[in-house]
Amino acid sequence: MRLPVLYSFRRCPYAIRARLALLSSGTVSVIREVKLAAKPAELLAASPKATVPVLVLPDGRVIDESLDIVRWSLALSDPEHWLDHDGDRLIEVNDTRFKYHLDRTKYPDRHGSDPAVDRAACIDLLRPLDASLAQAPYLCGAAMRLPDAAIMPFVRQFAAIDRAWFDAQHLPHLRDWLDRLTASDRFDAAMVRLPPWQMGDSETRFPPQ
């Protein structure tokens, strides 16, 4: 049986959210780790955007937006009810406003930005999440749902810029949430280390069986 082919990059937060959803749904794919400085021709042919993640389905259809991959996989199977949530607005804010300031905090030379200003803007956007997590262990209540998986990789990336500084901020509930999610077996499975894929390499399944 032919499997979907996932072009991925281990550290990319968009690719992380896609892999987390594939794990939750139990969807098996062939995974191809991409070296961003030398993207394979097969990725470029599948999606001229050439940004990961990209999922090529067995019938040739291409899904090249991370949330579309997430929702495609969960539509097949959603045993943990990740789609049962009211957090679409949280994801939208993360993917627009938070990502905007995250990029300018992490890459100020690239954007000509003041990282202190953008870092402060990120913290302002994280405070409502911390307040929500003071009331429940996850962003939409008592159990993990799609917003947790969709947002956590970006918060992780922000925290990693300067973890000591991040830990000193008054975001205790958000910090606990981040640490719980990144310490999980599922996150370990999502962060599998693979060499960059090249044509002719043997297939690697995700998750491995």
C-alpha cells in the first residue's frame, strides 16, 4: 500500500505541529527530512512554495499548509478529539501576530527590527495564554486539543532564544504547560532525528513501526 510522503524539517514549528497531529491520528507516512539549504527537487516539484511541511498523498494531491495537513490527518482519525475545541482564534493569533514578532525577535538582522521591542510584544501575546492555563491544564480545558499542538512549537522556539530570560518572566502556567508538552513521549517521537533525504535512500516510516 502506498503511503503519503511527508517532507519535513525537524526544528520547524510548522512541521512539528504536523508531525504531532499525524502521531495523534495514527496516520502513517513516509517521512523525508529536508535540508533547507539544499531542498530536494522532488519537494520543489511537489510544491513551488518549497516550505515544509508538505504532504504528498498517494493519489498525487499535495497539501502544503501545516494546518491543512493537521486537519486532513485528524479527519481520517481523531481518537483524542483534538478537533473538539474552541481555540481557532488562539491559533490565528499565534500564526499571525505572535509569529510576526517571533521572527523579528529571533532574526533582527534579517528584518531590521529591535529584538527588545518584538520580544516584549511576544510576552504581551503570551500573557492571555498564561491566564487561561491558570484555569485549566491545557489551552481549551482539561485535555490536550489541537490548539496546544499547534501553538506549543512556536512558544518553544521563542523560549529557546534565551531560556534563562524566558524562565524569569512571570508566565508560570505557560512555562509549566510548555515543559509538560515537551517532556512527553509524543514530543520525543515527533522530534525524531533523521539525516537529510536524497533520492535513492530507503524509505523511513513515520511513526516508525
